[in-house]
Amino acid sequence: MLLKIELNPRLSARENVARYYNEAKEFKRKRERIKTAMTELKARVAALEKASVQEAAKKPAVRVKTAREKQWFEKFRWLNTSNGFLALAGRDAKQNELLVAKHLEDGDLFFHADVHGAPATILKKGQDAPEEDLRECAEFAAAYSSAWKAGHGAADVYCVKPDQVSKYSHGEYVAKGGFMIRGERKWFRGVALKLRIAAEEGRPVVKPSSAAGVQVLPGSGKKAVVAEAVKKRLGLTSSDEVISLLPNGDSEIA
């Protein structure tokens, strides 16, 4: 590689050499200044990164609350009995139909309060359940019947096996949400109307009457007022879900 050097003809050879020597010295000084500035800049960047990490460590970790995935049965009214049996009740005539058509299976039991206007209620694997759990399911079925809204203190409830439940009566189709019951029934007489609500994973759930929680009875308090009181007792953040658990009609806290 050829290095081209321009000489100033007005200067002597010594003066030309001196000029290039001085320029080389200036370039060297500039290079040293750039190296020093780069070193200082790297040190400042490292200090800022360290300070950023330390500042982030001081701040509390932000927990992102993810929406809990609901179980299939939560669209119905539901209860886990003392021994872990799942009880389901329809919220309306459409759900009553769905429960019986798709979820009433061999080994289950069908419960119903002996009043006009009561939900179809199923105790999954109920034929294997102890008497305690059958009674709890009967209480569950009674609580959501029209007996609560009427202000009654108790209601009779019966249960039957799946093959005793039909949509037909003497060859005629039974109205939506209603069913024809054939054969012998197991009765639970004078079932007290009461509902136990407890907090579980930060949300209200219905529990057996023997469990801890807030007991609600038929009364004179409006749903919104009673729900707010239950919310405060359980330390919940919203009363909306409590309202959805309360039976139709007025209530009071025991």
C-alpha cells in the first residue's frame, strides 16, 4: 500500500517533516482523549445499570391477578357436602332441564322440595353418600325453593333415583323445568330453611350448615343489604357474588 504525502513547496524539507510530526502528535492526543472519554462513558453506564437494579429491588413485586378458571358446575348453584359430594341446583327452568338431561346419571340422586317453585337438585354419586350428606343436599334444595321467598321456616324435601324422573306424565309432556316422579320417595321432613356462606380463595361459596361461615335465614332484609353485611363479615371486596348466592326473597343474618 502506497502512502501519499503532500509536501508544501514553500517549506523546507525539515519544516515539512516538523509539520507532519506535529500533526501526528495532535492525532495521538485526540486518540487518548477519545479513549479516556470512552472509559468514563462505560463507567457511567455501568453505574446507571447498577443503580437501576438496586432501585428495582427496593420496589415491591407487583402480583398480576389472573382470572380464575371456572369449573363446569359453577354455572349452576352448587355445594360440596361435608364428605365431598357435589350438589347442583338449577337457577331457572332452563337449567333444571339441562341438569336432568345432561348431568343426572346412574348413581346420582334427584332432590326436590315439595313446594311449587323449587329447583331440580342433583347429588352426584348420591346413592353412595352418607345420611349426613343427603340431609345437607335436602337443606340446599329447600333453601333455593319458593318456600324461602314465602317466609317459611321449613319445607319437606324428597329424593329419588334417576330412573324415577321423567318428562312425561300419562303420555303428556311436562312443562319446562318440571318433571314427573314415579315410585317411592325418600322424605326429609321439616327441613329448616338456612344457608351458610363462607369465603374460599377470596370468593363467597355456599357451605353445609355445619361449616364455618355466615348463616343466612329467611327474614325481612333486602338482598343488597344482607349481601353487604355478609361481605363485611367475610372480609370480601365485593358483594355482587354474595347477591348471586342468596335465595330469592328477603333474608337476615342469624
